[in-house]
Amino acid sequence: MISIIVGTNRKNSETLRVAKYYQKTLEDRSEDCQILDLANLPHDFVYTALYGAQNEEFNTLVEQYIFSVEKLIVVTPEYNGSFPGVMKAFIDGWNPRRVFNKWVALVGVSSGRQGNARGMDDLTNVFNYLKINVIPIKPPMSQISDLLNENNEVADDGMKGMINMQLDLLLEK
Ligand SMILES: Cc1cc2nc3c(=O)[nH]c(=O)nc-3n(C[C@H](O)[C@H](O)[C@H](O)COP(=O)(O)O)c2cc1C
């Protein structure tokens, strides 16, 4: 089982559309996966689930989508030049001893030209600090409204190839 994390709590985000594209691509390869959209976290989790506070709903989600899987795909939009704060707060709610040695594939999404390349580097630092392995291919999905068509497909062959290479590496772990 692979968890695909939508790294924003903005409802109906472009990032969710990209996560669904990854879900379909994995299903076409007969891989099981599940999506967690951070828009569906308990809305008060920053105050009720961090620093030792216990929020049962948050704990259940983290158990199902993070601790119980070995592989993650984390899709994050570019907000002010990096990944969204809600994603960092979500990570701050994990028990670091339960994520050691997992593998993560990163995907960046932006309306601008950078495809959240810097945010993926920032996330790489955080995940490496937690001893989570990061797949070195990190698709920067820039100008997202042109990249994903209305059927939620990536038409650009270069980007498609990069995504498939990234998934090959994740799946062989
Ligand atoms: C708070 C905020 C900050 C943003 N900052 C940037 C940015 O620094 N660079 C950029 O290219 N787009 C930026 N955007 C636009 C997003 O890239 C755009 O909304 C895109 O669709 C991905 O975000 P989404 O998944 O929320 O839809 C920002 C959007 C928000 C809501």
C-alpha cells in the first residue's frame, strides 16, 4: 500500500488533481494506494494533536496513512516559495521513531514556473532529518493549468516520462 499525501488544506486544490493522477497511474500498474488530503485533517489539529496532546481522529489518520505504510508520495503546492505550513505542522505531529527508513517520492505543483522545486528541496531536508529516504527524481509540475488537461491527464511526454521513472524507483524499493 502506498499513501499519496495532498500537502495543502486548500479545498479542491490543483494538488489534489495531481494526487488523483498519481493514483490512477499506480492503479494502472496494479498497485494499491490511498489518498490523504490535508483538507480532511481535524481542523483544530495544530492545537489538539501536537506536542504530546492526543487527538484520536488525528492519531487514526496518521496510523493509517503514515505509520502503517512503507512508501509515500507527497504532492505539495508552492506557497510563497516553499511547501505549505500545514504540511510542516502535519509532520510535526508524527512520532519520529515510527517513520525511520520509509521511502518518499516528492512532487511539486505551482501555477508559476518553478514547480515548487525549492519547496521539494526544503521537504527533502526535513525528511532526511527524520531518516526518511527521498527518491531523487522530483517532478516539478509548473504552470499546472497547462500541464493537466480537463480529464486530469498529463499530456506532456517529458513530464510523463519523469513521473514514470520516479514511480519505477519507488516501486522497486
Ligand atoms: C498562499 C499561496 C501562496 C502561493 N505562492 C505561490 C508561489 O510562491 N509561487 C507560485 O508559482 N504559485 C504560488 N501560489 C499559487 C499556487 O501555485 C497555485 O494555487 C497552484 O494551483 C497550486 O496550488 P493548489 O494546489 O492550492 O491549487 C500560491 C497560492 C497560495 C494559495
